[in-house]
Amino acid sequence: MSDSTRMNVSRPTPTEIEDLKRLAAGIIRAQGNRFVKALLRSKDIQVGANKDEFQSNLTAAIESGELRLADVRTWLASVEGWGNQHVYLYNISSTLRRELTAPKIRQRVSKAKLDSLWNGETALAFPDEPQLTSISFNDSVLRLVWQEASPDWAPAPEKNFQKEEGLDLYEYRAFRKVEWRAITRFEARVKDGIAGLFIADPIQGPEHQAAIQEAKRVLRLLMDVDVLERGQMDIAVISRNLDQQNVPNNRMTSPQVKAQKSRLTSGGASVEFAANSTDKAYWEEPAIQNVRNSVRPEQLRSFQGADGVFIFQKNSLGLTRPLRVQLYGKERRVRLRAQMEVVEVWAILTKWSTQQ
Amino acid sequence: MKHAISISVPSKVPWVGQGNFKILPPAEYWPFLVQEMPRAQIDRLKEQSDQRHNEFTVSDLPGSEADALAVLMRFASDGWVERRERHSCPDCGEELDAQAITEPACPGCRKIFVEKGGVVTEIVFVRELAAVRGVDWVIAIHGMNTTGAWQEAFSWKFSTTWGRSVPVAVYKYGFVIVGVVLAWRRRTFQRELRTKLAALRDEARAQGFLGNPDVVAHSFGTWLFGHLLQDEFKRDEADRLQFGRVILAGCILRPDFDWKRIREAHLVEDVLNHYGTADCIVPLAHFTIIDSGPSGRRGFDGDQVLNIQAVEFGHSDLFSVEKGVADGLTYLANSYQKYWRPFLTLPATELLALPDRVNPPSPWRQLPWPLRGTIFPFLALPLVLAIVFLLIAESGGSLWPWRRPLLHFAEIATSGLVLLLACATVFGFWRNR
């Protein structure tokens, strides 16, 4: 940033600095280097060569007022809670579409006594339990956000110690608390006719199901959830079609999507094609491609899709990097395998709605 | 050919660092490696490499783990593969990238790595050979003076060795001799071929065969196919037929045929011209058929076609299932295994690795115009017709005394035919009443 610009920057208040430092210590760094670097570069802040430099530059930028809370809020909205999560997808029916209008949603929010959450600010919310923190309806997109402070524990072996008590020796292993937030979202893109419920909690354990139930409880206050659920996307069919359309032939030698794994089921049996490497398609091994090609599109009707892992190639759908997603047909669930930006997530999900 | 990677490797040591992740090691690399490493492991490695595997692990090779690792490390240091570490979560098994392993917990299951015994690491050796080309379906077009018996043998070979169903459409236009030399008949054959190929294309697409068909053509079939492609330019781009790779044998297209324009218009991908140096039929084409030439004897000019030379092979020898080469293969099996199948499947960047490529030493020069395609239509055919008429005229006098019995025969045949038709008519009315 130039000197003249720096002079125009008003000093942040001590509270803002404190808030930002708290975010920097956990939430900002948790977004992944790629996204943090993008944030710093967008503000002309030096990135640094290693983690220490990175942290010190971030702190300096906060203290000098080069990085402000408003910048971080905007940035977090586009990166936090996007990717590294499980998604349940729905087609928005015409019946539901008529219900999802700004006045009707606003009215139902008031009726449910959730006015305080309307356009709620989420950047500084760290509730201990999963909690709905924001509802908004802008540009025909209904958004609901739940947040939960969910700290990670990073090993800190330098703080480990041993202690003798009587005849026994005890070892104490230290873990440093790393601030992290679990974000659950529901987003209905009315114009595109797609909605998604995004759950960050791991599929193992009760938290995942609890997050779904909580989301549905709130959604029932705003819309007919039964109608929404009737439009749930058949992920098995999407997986099967996405795989079939991207098996290369001599007219399409470089598909936009690489299938790392695809399992086709028929009755009580299944066949799975899979590459060992996460950056390869199974059909990149000639013998496997030959076997896959033996299943013709016409015969594909005999199969139901099941699980699939797909790599959306760089430059496809406007992506600037390859992105992996996993489809679970039986559970009608999608797993976004990398942290992403909101535009990346919706570019992929919108593409899928055409594969049903 | 476009995008060619030239394979220039030293024939002797050292091989260190001479490799390339994107191509197969040359044949001479393996005997060199055998001198220094265990044969059983090198043989297995070569087998897997020739099958175009892109990943190798210690467990893929026989013998001790230490020896297998040493072989793969050597393969890597010579530059043919890259050693990589693949990390996964000790709990859920999810593969972890470079950033994920620096984090305390798995991004998938959020289990802390150290509590589960640490990140699991596997060593693999990888390379980046281009994916093989898919063959969707194939069209076989035969030549003149034959009913194309080779098509059946070729189709059988294809369907029994590919490992999956690759349909071969056998196009036949019948046993043709005179029709070949008559311009209007050739055009009729060409029109019928186009109609059939368009119908096959539509039918194949409807059945889910979405790729372009590859083509194998012989002799007069090459002429029909080449001229069909030329005529596609008269059509709208969306209406043009498109083909994959093309194999020509006993080809009678002009050696200066404009393949460049055809390839640039994406009417075909790549062309292989397999020519026999002892083909006696092909040189006659230029004398008998307009706009033809001896490309099936000498190869095409320019750099658009892969000219593969078959020394001492005659016009149809490449398809022969009676004649065989030294290692017990029939000529057809040899052509198929050594040249055609690799040509159909190799990525475009590796086509120049096909053996026995020999281009003509100098550009072809056509004959003076009175000799181009004139012998049969303007000389031989009138000669044959004149002889037939002369024979009829000569024998006419001796046939005259037999006119009455012949007329009697004709009357009987005509009466019988009329009676048959009348009966058929009455029978028809009776059934439909």
C-alpha cells in the first residue's frame, strides 16, 4: 500500500483490533493459505515467506489499520464454511418457488420471532452450541447460517512433560487450542431452482444428524419442508451420468471432469472403477478404460450410480484449480473435498442440476 | 503428424536422467537394465510399462521388497517415473494433500493424527503417459474384383482380440470390375457409400456409440472413401461425415492427395497408409481410373500421412490369413498387432513411434494427361465390346437356320409365362375376396 493511502486509513479502535486478532489467530488462518494470501494480496499487504512472517505481517496489518473488520467480514462470507463439508441438494419446485419470495420470507421470519437474526452479522459470533446466527434474502437467494465454536487441538510436543508420582511415571501431552467454527448453511437459489443444505460436521458421530434436524426445524418455520424434500436430487443418477458423460472417446479426448472413482450398482451387486491417485481418472489406465468402455450408454440403464469421486478440471466451469467432490448415491449426499469459495461451490452444484 | 514427441535416446550408457514421464522407455533400455538388476523384476516391470501403467509400487514386482524398491528407484533415477509419497488418514483412510498433513487433524473425520498412530505414508512411482485413444466402432470397405473376404477375417480378428465389443460395420458394394472404370458407376458407388455411412453414423449414435468411426479401406475402397471425403466440403459443416483414424491398404489415391485440408477440417483424425512394395495392381490405377495414383505402392507425399512400408507385400497380402511371417503370425495378424491396433489406440503424440515408417524419397509426378485413367474406359472397354459384336456378327450366319426352333421355344416360354401370370392373378383374387 502506498504512503498516501496509508495516511488516509483511519486508525481502528482497540476493540476492532482485538476482534481482528482473535479472528486472525484462528478463523482467518483456518481458511487455508491460498485464501488468506488472496485476502492479503487484495489489500496490498505483504504475504511473507513462512508461517512466522505470515503471522507477523497479518498482525502488523491489523494494528496499522491496513486490514479492517469490514474487509475480513466480506472475505469470510465468501470463504468460510464453503467446501470441506457435506451437502444435500434439492430442486426447488414451482410450488415452493412461489413461496420463496422476499415479502413472504420476511413475514414468516417475523412470525417465528427471528427478527433479530434478519441479515445477522456472523463474523464475530462464536456460540458454544450450534446456533442460528443469520437469515437473509437477497437477489432471490435465501440464506440461513448456523455457527458453532468448535475448537481443534493441535499437538504441542514442546509443552509435553513427565512427572513421577510414587512409583509411577506419568506423561502429560500438550495440545494447543486452535479456534475453528463449524458452519451449517442452507441456501436456496430461487432463480436457478436449486437449494443446498451444507453441513460441516463429520458424517460420523451424532452432530451431523443433529445439524440436519436443527436445520429442518428452522426451515419448517419458513417453508414446506416436505415439498422441499420431495425435490431432493438423486445423487446416484447424477454420479452415473457424470461418469458416463466424461468417459473419453475419440471425439472428446480431454473431458472437463475426471472420474477418480465411480461405482455402478445393479441389484445386489456393484462394480467399481477407481484410480489410486486423487488427481487421476480411473480411465487413465488403459486396461481399466477398456473395461469401462464395455459398458455402453444404452446398457447404463441397467445400472444405478452409487459412489463417485469427481475432479472438476482447471478452466472447466471457470475454475482456476482442480476441485474434488465425492458423491454418495445411497445417502443422497455430496461431499466437497476441498475448501472452496462460494462461486466455486455453486459453479459445480449448478452443473450437477443439469445431470439429473 | 502434429504434436509429435521425438524419441532420441542414447543407445549406450549412461541412461541416468535420460527418461521422460510422458513416453515409454525404448526397447533398448530394458536389456541394458537387465545387466544390472534382477531379470524377473525387470521383465515384470517391462510388461507393466508396455501395458502403459502409470503407477508402480513395490508390491507389483516379484521377489524381495528391497530388490523391488531398488529396481523402481533405478527406474526413477533414470527419469522414467517419479517417486511420490501418498499420505492418508490413519483412521478414515482418506488421502491427504500436502497441506492437510501439516494440520493436526484429518479434514474428513477430524480425528487427531497422532492419537491414531500418525499419518500413513505409501511410496508410489508414477508417470504421465497420455491416455490411450478410444476406439468406438470401425468401418471396413473392400476393393474391386473381390467380395472382400478379408473383411470377415478382419472383423473376426477385431472382435476376438479387443477385449470388449468393438462393432465392425462391413460395407460391401458387390463384385465390381467394369463399374470401376466407368465414371458414372464410380459416382454411384460413392453416393451409395455416403448414404450407408450416414445411416450407420445415425444408428451408432442412437445406440450410444458417440465416437467417430475408424475406417479400414482397401484398393478401390480407398478411392471411394477419399473422394467421399473431398465431396464432404460441398456440404454444410454440420452435415459433414466425420471419421476417426483411417487405415489404407493397397491404396489407389493420388500420392499428392490433399489430406492436409481434410484433416484440418476434422473430417479425419490421422491416416496410416500401409503399402506393399510388390503391389502390382496399384500402379495400374493411374492408367485406368481418373484421379488416382500409386500411393499404395510408394506412399503419400508430405507429412500428413504415416506411410508404413511392407517389403515384398502384394496387393492384398496385408489381409492374408494363409500367408504368414516368421514368428507364426498370419500376415493379417501381423499387420493388426504390430501396426493397426497400435495406430488406432496410441495417443497422437506417440504415433511416430510406429515401426517401418518409410516416406517416398521424391514427390510423385503424374503421367501425361492422355494416359491418366484412359486405358480401360477409352481403349480396353471399346476393344472388348468390339470383339463381342464381331463374334455375334460372325456367328449370325450360322445361327439363321435355327431361327424356327428358337422362335418355337420363345412361343412356348411366352405362353407359359402368360398362363403363370393369369393363374397368379386368379389365385390372388380368390384369396382376397
